[in-house]
Amino acid sequence: MKSFQDGKFTIQDEAAGLIPMVLNPKPEEKILDACSSPGGKTTFLAELMGDKGEIFAWDLHEHRVKLVNKAAQRLGMKCIKTEGKDASKYDENYKEVFDKILLDVPCLGIGVLKRKPDIKWKRKKEDIEEITKLQEAILENCARYLKRGGELVYSTCSILKEENEDVIQKFLERNKNFKIQKIDFVKNKFFEKFVEKENFIQVYQNENTDGFFICKLKRQK
């Protein structure tokens, strides 16, 4: 479709699209999207910022970085700077650099079974321990890149408590200078259906959307 190729619109799951909205980036801010491929959320962040500011878009694999570049180029977004980088490894050069951070971390994908039914027989119980270690490492390291007073959104396309609430709880126990932010932007009835306990959004896979977990944290000092 020519209008798609010309960057007139993009396509994204409704629940996935909530994640950049929860982060709520502003023009001229410096943003980190540490697990950015294939670039749907990254480019939406750029759109919300009016393409003004800087978005550092990382991914571990170079071929996936190319997907982000392709998405940014199609939509004409200039503020996105891509890099092949391992978000689970701490880099002192980025200490307290970013105003806001998006961590849509690798997960077991239990929230997208209708798109990827093979997950049902590929995943094993022992995979949970392995993936949560990676999620915890990414959150722990990237949180140190956040400025004081900055905000961070942690999300997965999973519905497992071990990958979501448990990871957040362990992080907060180790980092007393972070607090959960109430997701108070969700006032429109369209979004209210996704909010649980005001502290996070848990979307369970349904006929309209994929399953996602979204939690917002703020660095106090």
C-alpha cells in the first residue's frame, strides 16, 4: 500500500500502543528505548514528542536494529538514534543521562499466543527463571541511566506474575529511591478497562488486543 510505504500511518496493537502513552514523552526530552526492535513503540514515542528531542533506540542484534531504522525512515522520524547494544550490561557513559526510559523487555510472550501459537509447545517451566534473570538485569542496569526525578516504564507482552509484578517488587526492594507511579493518565473510558490497582496495567489477551503488562516507576533521588 503506497500510503503505508509513504509513512502516512503505522499499525500497532492497541495494548502495545498504550506503552508509549504511559511513558508520556515530551518534546526536547532525552529518551532511552533500550529494547526497541522492531520499532513500533520507538516511532510512536517520536510522534508523541513531535520528533523533537532525542530517542536512543537500542537492540542487542544488529539485524533487529535495522528494523528500527527502517521504521524510522519510513515515517520520517529524525530524532531516533539507533545502536546495537546489550541493555543488560551496565555502561557508565549513560549514568543519569535520560529524562525517561522505556523497557519493553524480552519475555516469554504468553500474552501473544494468538499471534504465535507455537509458544504453547516451545516454552518450558524452567524458561521462567532464565528470562526473569535477564529482565531483572535490564531493569537494574537501565534504571541507573535515569536522571533524578525521571520516569521509567517496564513492560512485557506476558501475563505471568513472575515476569511482571515479581520483577518490579524485587527491584523496589533493592532500590528504595524508586516508587511506583499511579497511572493516572488513564481517565478516558477507552483505557480504563486495562487498569488494575492503579499501580499497573495488565491486559489479558482478548479478541481485540494482545496481553501486556505496563508499570511506571519514578526515581525519587
